[in-house]
Amino acid sequence: MRELTNWLSGRADPDSFPYFPVTAEFHRNGKHFVATELLARLAGIRARLGVPVADAGPARLLRDFLDVALDKWDDRYDYRSYLGLTLLGLPCDDGDDAPGRDLATARRERDRLLVRLIADALAFESAAAVGDTELLPEQRPGPQTVAKRHRHGLRAVAPALSRLGLAGAVEHPQPAAAVAALHALAVADRSAEEERALRLSMLPVYVSHDEYLFIRVLQAYECTFAALADELRGAIADLTGGRGPAAAERLESARQRLVTAGPLFSMLATMQAESFRTFRAYTEGASAIQSRSYKAMESLCRTPEGDRLDSPAYRSVPEVRERVRAGRPCVDAAYTAAARDGRLAGPERDLVRRRMREFASAVLQWRRTHHRLAVRMLGAQPGTGYTEGTPYLAGVRAIPVFTAVADEPDPSAAEPTGGCPE
Ligand code: HEM
């Protein structure tokens, strides 16, 4: 590759690394099929950078990118590297409540990232529909499918836009025009670094159009789970400090974020099953069972029982498992302790209890919708996370979210549609 040769024969400054010519090579046939010669050269560059590159900056970005690009070469390809989570600044281990950032800033940054991811996914659909991109050219969807994706994506992004004070900024009777406005807004809002991170975090394994949607939806859910984990950590601190209304607000914010992300599943349900089957042949070993943010969220609600902790569910996320074994605090225990010793009582306790029930209901609903989507896309095939597939999901979907409110009815169970993806 000429650009790489030129870069290597010059000062090989990380700041001027030819990222986009390199990603173009990855896009040509998919990450699974990149030429060995290019991978060997990239591995050589990474070796010269040394490990670890601790400080943020051009060398660190290059190192993170090469780790993502070389995951298959290194034989450590997984869910985190598939989605390029480090490049997007999303938690790759157990995460932590956005250190050093106040609540409003942390929430705002999650919303901005969500908007960037969805706007980009929708803009790709628009560009492909009018022949403006050659990226991932196989199995393009028809116009009706594109229109559905636009509609669902606009619904998924609306609550974040509203929280950012941008409600109405992308309203238009024609979804395609609204998508164009959303894309323009997202482009204007993002910094050059954010733009680069977005581009670098798209390294599909193959060249099927729908893999773009799949990756962006998974990333958007990762962003959502990370936000939920932040909210739950905040709720635990509030419960411990006897601040019932603040804890209730955190739980309600978490619930809203999860519920309003629901159209992301609807978007993904428009994926062509044939397309999914094609590219998933090369995603073996990367499964959301490895999502640290999801399991952090789950274990911040309630300490998982021993058999779940010893199952593939937690063995796939060893950092989270360790935290739990070390006695991680959770909402369930913080609530029970605060209610027992009188820090939380009367209407404030009832409010927290109600919010816990409502959040639990949203999580159970998410699991049921996820299970239905998986059945539709996978049928009887096993999962890429080495489980038997949908029977695993059927077995875990009703695990109680909180013990303290587990005996109370789940209001969402009786919903007629139950958020069915379509
Ligand atoms: C085509 C769409 C999808 C299919 C077919 C699917 C299928 C599966 C399967 C079979 C598993 C079991 C583990 C394994 O062996 O891989 C799983 C787990 C999981 N999936 Fe999905 N999934 C889909 C979309 C998503 C999306 C969009 C998310 C959002 C991040 C997601 C999040 C999860 C999580 C968190 C788990 C772990 C659940 C647990 O361990 O309790 N999935 N999925």
C-alpha cells in the first residue's frame, strides 16, 4: 500500500498515520479477508510503538486502532474489538462512572454519541439507496426496507435529541429529509476526533450492506448500557446516602433510556436474515454475551446467584465477575439496607420501590424482545458466543432484576405487542 510505504519511509509520526487508506483496504473485502501482507506490516508498526501506550494522544489512538484492526490476526477477536469500543470511548472492562465528569456532562456525552451512531447508520442507508457509496455493496436492501430503517432510527434518536435541547431540529414530513437534517446536525456537532473515531469504529468482517446497521445498533446499545450502569452506580450512592428522590430519579432516567432505545431493535429486525447469515459466518467468537456494560448493568441491579456467576454468562466477562466476587454494591442491597435501618422510609421508600419495579419491567421487556429477534434471525442455530443460541436466551430472560421487588407483578408482561420488532 503506497500510503503506508510513504508513511514508513518518512518520520512515521502516529499523528499522520494513513488511517483512511488502511480502513479502505479493510473495507474492500471485509476484516476477515484482509491480505496477510498488510496485516503483517501493521503488526510490525504496532510492535515499534511498544506496549502499553498509556497516555491519550496520537500514539495511543494508533495503538488502539491497530489492536482493533489486528484482532483476527492476533487471534483475540471478540465483541469489544469487533465493535471498536475503545475507539468510541465506551467501557471495555467493567467501566466506571465517567470519572471526573459531572452528571449532566456524562449524560450529555452519552446522548451525543448515541446521536452520532444512529445518524451515521441512517446516512449510510440513504447514501447506499442513491448509489452514493460503494461501501459494503452486497445484498443492498430495497427502498421499503430503507424507509422503515429511517423511521425506526428517527424514533430511536428523538429522545436523545430532546434531552440535548434539539427536539424539532430534524422534524420533516419525509423521513429521508429528516435523516438528511439529522446527519447534517450530527456532522456539525462532532469534533474532528469524534468524526475519526466514528469512521475507525466501522470495520465489518465482510461486505454485506446490513453489517453496517448491525454494528451501529450494537454500538448504540453499548452506549445505552454504559449510561444505564452510570445511572445505577449513582442510584446506589444516593440510596446509601439516604437520598431517596435522587435515587428514584436515577432509576427513572435509566428506565427511559432503555425503553426509548427500543426502536433500535425494530431497526435491526429489518435486517435481511440471509444477509445476517452471510456475514455471521465470520463473526464466530464475537457475541454480546461478552458485553461488559450489560453485565455491569445486571450486577449493579442485584448480585447474580452462584450458578449464573459460574455460567458462560459471567465467565465471558471475567472483569465483571471479579468485581461481583469482590462484593460489588448493588441497588438491591443498597435499597434493602436503607429501608431496614430507616434511611429510606414512607413515601420516599415507596417511590424508590416503584421506580425499581418499573426499571425491572423495562429490562425484562428488553430481554423478551431480544429473544424474539434472535429467534427470527437465528432459528435453531447456535450463538456466536458458544451457547446453544436461543434456548440460552429463553433460559435467562426471566431472571429477576431485583430481589426486593421480585414478587411484585411485571406491568409490561401483559402488553399486547410487548415491543415486538418489526
Ligand atoms: C440479529 C440480532 C441478534 C441475535 C441473533 C442475537 C443472538 C444472541 C444469542 C444467541 C445470544 C446468546 C449468547 C451467544 O451464544 O451468542 C445473545 C446474547 C446476548 N445478546 Fe444478542 N442477539 C442479537 C442482537 C443483540 C443486540 C442488538 C444486542 C444489544 C447489545 C444484544 C445483546 C445481547 C446480550 C447483552 C447478550 C447476553 C445475555 C446474557 O448473557 O444474559 N443482542 N444474543
